[in-house]
Amino acid sequence: MLETKDLYWLAGLLEGEGSFGATKDGAYPNVCLKMNDKDVVFKAHKLLRPAIYRKNGNDIAGPIYDKTRLSPTAYYKARVGGACAACI
């Protein structure tokens, strides 16, 4: 269970820096946070951990570090999908 202060912090962070969407068919919602600030993304990931996106049935151990040719700088990403994202 999240403490109230953590819930407010996470809500403010996701409202300002997060993105809310759905799969192409609209069947499943998702919430994603992409930032260069490693500490902030890891804290958000820790708070979302009970609802964290699962890949192949395993919890992702931490936020994904991604550097693509489309992005000039690398970023950290935490994502929640499906029914867990709907709860957020």
C-alpha cells in the first residue's frame, strides 16, 4: 500500500512527465514514464512495482535503459500495462 505522500508524488510526476495510452486495438491501457533522471524513474518504478508491467511472466527488475537512433540522448523508462494500468 502506498503512503499518501508517495501517491501524491507519483500522481504529480505521471501527470507532468508520464504518458497515458492504450494498445492499438484499444483493449488495454498503459502508463509510461520516460526520463533522463535515473533516480526519479527508479523511485517511480519502485512505487509501481506491485503493478509493474510483466514481460514473459517475469517482473522487470528495473526501469529499462534505452538509447535509440531516434533519440539523441538515452533515457530510462518505467511502464505499467493492462489491468494494473487501469487502476492508476
